[in-house]
Amino acid sequence: MPILKSLGVADSKVPRAGTLPLRSSRNPFEEVPGLEEEESGELGSLPNGTSCGRRATLEKLAGLAPFRLGWTPSRRGGSPGNGQPRSFLGRVLSPGIRRSSADFGLLARLQGIRAQGDEEAAGEAARRLAFLRLGRGPKPRRASLAERVVPAGEAAPEPPPQVPEPPKVKEPLSVLEILSLIQQRELARADEHILELEAEELASSGCGVPGPPKAEGAAGGRRARDVALLYEALQRELWALVRETLAGPGPGAGAGAGAVAQLGQVLVQEEAADGRRGPGAARKLRARWAEAVARAARERLEAAAPGAPGGLAGQLEALRARLLEDMGVVRGRLAPAYPAGLGAFSVYLRGYHGALAEWLAVAARRRLPLADRYALLHWHNQVYPREVLGLVDVVALENGELGPLLSPGTLRGLEDECVTDVKAQTRAALLRVLQEDEEHWGSPEDQPSSLAQDVCELLEEHTDQAPRISQEFGERMAHCCLGGLAEFLQSFQQRAERFHENPGVRELPPDTYVSRTISLVNCGPPLRALAERLARVGPPESEPAREAAASALDRVTRLCHRVLADLLFQELQPHFNKLMRRKWLSSSEALDGIVGTLGAQALALRRMQDEPYQTLVAELHRRALVQYVRPLLRGRLRCRSARTRSRVAGRLREDAAQLQRLFRRLESQASWLDAVVPHLAEVLQLEDTPSIQVEVGVLVRDYPDIRRKHVAALLDIRGLCNTAARHEILAVARDLELSEEGASSPPRDRVFFADIPVPRPPFCLSLPLVLGRLPLSRLARPSLACLPRPRSPSASRPRAQR
């Protein structure tokens, strides 16, 4: 052996068989002063400064201290009698004995010195031989032994059968050699030798499970420490391999599939060894592997999030991209390299899921702005399940489904904070928008209003985001926004009423005032639709808020419609005053003025939205006919003959047709008003009582608010003074009134005759009374058959003076 040659040890001193003669038989230990086998007292110190003690050893002569990871048998730990070699050379050269860490360190150092000298000598000899071969030429071929023994022409004898060599005894590796395997990432082989070393330690300690040494003293403790330190080194490489493999393919980015396969083999071997060790001594490398995967996932996510632009939303997007990237690496490259029984994909997915849950929990504990809370809730409830877990095989998880990223309490707290902030922010924003819009109401300039659009945008920003997070959160947000909208509309109603009650607004130009009123009306439909939509989405307790919002809008709409209608009919009143007079029978001037004015004003009303426009046109239709019929029932005309009744009925039909065409052109939906004037014309023109009864019955049926005083006034206009006939006709109206006493009153938009007051009905004198006081010639006159009620003296005196 080169190391023994460097020490000068003779061949005869080496205890092994088949050794070649050495160049020197000198024993260097004989020349070392103080080297003895028996105790001879203190020998001082060696040249290297080490105290000799009782015996000078090879380690002290070479100036080496024992390697801490190794194990060297001491005199107290064993004796030649128990089979252990006593001397250092015997330990080194005996086959089948594991070299300790101290022995291997010494041999490595000596072998390095000797190998350096041998390499220099071999290099010099090679240069000399190469120079000599230049003149000799190629080396001649030498005949083999078989060719020299067998004569030419004879067959060579068959070679003797080969005797199989005895199997070589596997030499155990030292601690440093095992450590070298770990550093070279031959992890499976290293783990096998560590398990063998652990088994030797168990056998030497005399116990069945790993633990503190009991009988071997310092030697057994050193071997146990060697095993523990080797396991630490092995785990460092294993977990470093886990981190590197997640970096993806590329130069310096990690190990290949072979290293991952070795990692999986180590886990399988250690899991089998844990079964032999028992529950109390199991190393549980598989659980530690899962923890290492979780740590690596945490590092990967933390490295991806901070540099992302766009606040929390950008960080969440970066986390999503990193998750998909790493899970793609796991699915395509890492998971197939692991043994199937380890469930590698499930372990990696759970590790990333847990790391992401920690990251989100830390983010949720911070004071986040409203937009970041929306982003966090939406990413947690929608993006992660759909775009991350939806792309991986969650069904393949061995231990069931993954838990939630955030606890229900944390999610509820985030939602409560969002609702509170939305309530405060929307209230302030809505009032600010209303105040800004109100400042332009009294301006003489006609500026378009965007109040309804601004209100809808403020609320829809929240009502559109919340349902995308969860249905329950959408309901809570809808209820919150509906309450804020109802409060806003009540304030809007109050300010609209103050605007129209203010005398100063009458000084505005008429077109500006009408335009401003139309703008207020146009706020109704979009805000009403928003309130209805929020009520449908919200919980059942949202109904009171919806009713309050609708009531406020109805009041604003009715107020504006009344203002616009009053302005219009103030302009139409001179034309209505010309109706039901003698000139009206022969001229259409009054009705032409009404139709022309309504048609012209309707152009300005077309700027109103459809729903309030239809309501306003129907109201104008109703009020126009009320104003048309009112002078008729108040008795401006008296039909004293059938010819007069026919002329009046014809004129009524012509006007009714012209008004019907006008309001059809204006797109009025109040078609129930088209028959009222023709029915009155029929009552005036018919002659027989039964026909009049039928027509009155139809009139009462179609217009339930008509009363007997209206029918009596109509009979007075046609000049019907026959008491019996009047009684029969009025009985029809009375019977229908009695049959409808329990019925509810018609809605406001279906009221017609209730808005037409009539004077007190005239009374007819009975025949016995007039026979005694008036001559028969006077009673024969039809004009005296029905007399008006007597007036008070105060009322009749001014008339007499005139």
C-alpha cells in the first residue's frame, strides 16, 4: 500500500495474505522515542505540541486530532479479546470492518501526500520512456504461451475451466464517504448506508430502537451522533432539492427528474424504516417533506407578490400566475418522478394552498381600502376556485377537499367592513351630487341634468361587484344601497317641493322653467328601476325601503305633472270659456284653439321619458275632457226642442272625434275617455225613455264616479221635465250606485265626473199645487214645468236692481 510505503512499514509487519515484498523492513515505530506498549510514565510532549499521555499514537505523531463525526474504539471500549483489532494498522487493514471517521481522515491526508509524490515520480518516468521509444520503433508482438507450447499445425488445447471467484465482501463506507455521497446527491445510496450504520449502532448499543447509548459509553455516543448528523445533512440536501425543483427547468434552476426520483426513494426507504423503528423513534421524513414543500411554496409566493404593480389586485394576480406556473411544473415534471404511493401532486397542492391561506390571512388583518377588500373577496370566492383549483385535479386529493383559504369569521368581518364603508361613502356622495345639481335649478340657463345617472353609477359600482363575490353578500349590499337610495329620494322630494314653492322660480323664462321641471321628472324612471332591481336582489326586509323610494318618486312626479298641466291649462282656459255657447254651435274656433295649443305644447313635453310622458298625456287627456264637459253639465245650454238637441249632440260627436284624433297623435293611452262625450250626446238626442235608461246604465257602468246629480243635470239640459220619466231614469243611476257602495273608489287616474261640480238640481212643482194658484194656460208652457229653486232675498236683490 502506498500509505505504508510512505511510512516505511515492512511487508512482514502487515497482517494480510498474499502481500508483495516491500523495499524496506525497517519499522519506523522502533525509532520513535517514547513509543512503548506498556505504561512507562509521562513522556512529555510530541514535536507538534500534543501531550503524549501514556501512549504515543499514530494520530498524535501525524499531528491530527480525532474527527468528530467518526468513531474510534478506545482501550476502554473494547479489547483484543472481543474481536476488535487493537492497533491502528489492524483496524485499517482488516477486511469487513467499517472505518471510523477519524481513521478515514488520517488515511486521506497521508494518501494525499503519498499520491502527490507518486504522481511526480510517475510523470518523470513516463517522459523518459517516451524519449527511449522514439529510436526503438514499435514494440514487436510477443507470442503467447499457448503458441510457444503447441507445435505449428496442431490445435490448441482448450483452456481450463474458470473457477468462479468468491463474492467480494462489501466494505462498509465511512462517515465521510457517506457524507460525500450526500454532497454528490446520491441520496438513495447515502440513505442505505445511513440505515446500515444506524443498524450497527442499534446492535452495538444492545437496544431495539434508536436512542441514547447504554453500554458503549463514548464510542456508542459518537456513533449515534454520527447517525444524527448524517440525517441532518441528508435532510438539508433533500429540502434544498425540493426548493430547487420548484424553480423550473433552466440553468441553475434545479435538479432533474433523477434527483427527484432519489428523493422519493429516500422517503419510501425511511417510511419502511419507521415501521421497524416503532412509533416513538420514527423519523417521519414524509411529514417533514410535506413541511418542506409548504416552506418552499411560501417562499415562492412571497417572492412573487411584493413586486407586482396595481396594489392588492395586482399582487393577487401575480399569486395566481405563480400558482399556475408552479403547479404546471409539479404536474408535468415533478409528480411523475416521485413514487406513486407518495401522492406528490396532492402534497404540493396542499402546500401551496396552506401558504396562500397564510398570505391572505395576513393581508386581511391589515386596514385595507374598500377597493382592495372587494378585490380580496372576489379573488377568494371566485378567481381561486375557478381559475386555480378549476385547472387542477382536486378530485385526486387523497385526504378529501381542501379547506377554505379564509375562515368564515374573517370573511364575514371583511363583508361587514365593506357594507359599513359603502353606507357612509354613498350617503355623503349622494348628498354632494344632489347639492351640486340643485345649484343649477334656479339658473336661467338651460343646463342638462345628470343627477339620475350620477346616482345610479354611485350605487351600481357596489351593487354590481357584490353579487360577483357571493349571493349572500350581494343581498346585503343591495339592502344597504336601497336604504341609502330611499333616504336620498326623500331628500330629493323635499328639495323639489321647495323649488316649486319658491316664488322666485316664476320669474324664470317659461321654457327654462318647463325644461327644469321635465328634468326633475326624468330622474324618476332610472331611479325607480334601480330601486325595483335592488328590492328583487335584496332580502325580504328590503320591501319597506322600496316602498319609501317609490312613494318619494311618485310625489315628485305628480307634483311636476301638476305644475306642467296647470301651466298648459292656464293657456287653454280662454278657449274653454268659449265652449257650450250659441257661437260654439256654429263655429269650431274654440276647439281649434284647444287642439292647436295642445299640439304645440306637446312638442316640448316629448323631451320627457316615455313612462312619465304617457302618464302626463293621459292626465292632459282627462283634464281636457273634464274642462270640455264641465260647461255642458253646468247648464250653459238649454235644449228646448228636438232640433236643438240634435244639433248639440252632433256638435259634441264632432268635437269628441277631433279630440280623440289629437290625443291619439300624442300617444295617449287613456282610451277609456273616448266614449264619455258620445255617451252624453246619445242621452241628449234619444227620445224614448227606455233607450235613455239603457244609455244612462252604460254611462254609469263605464264611469262609476258619476252620480244622480250629474244625470239630473243632463236631463235638465235636454229639457226632460216629465216627473215619471225622470224618476225612472234616475232610478237606474240610483240602483247602480247602491250596488257599488261596497266597491272601492276608482283610482285617481280613472276619476272623471268627480272633478265636475254641478249646481243644485232644479225642482218640479207638483200638479195639485199649481192647479190652485196658476191658470192652466200657464201650466201648459213647458218652460214653467221645471222651476229653479227659490233663491234667498240677498241673492235675488242684486239681480233685480240690474
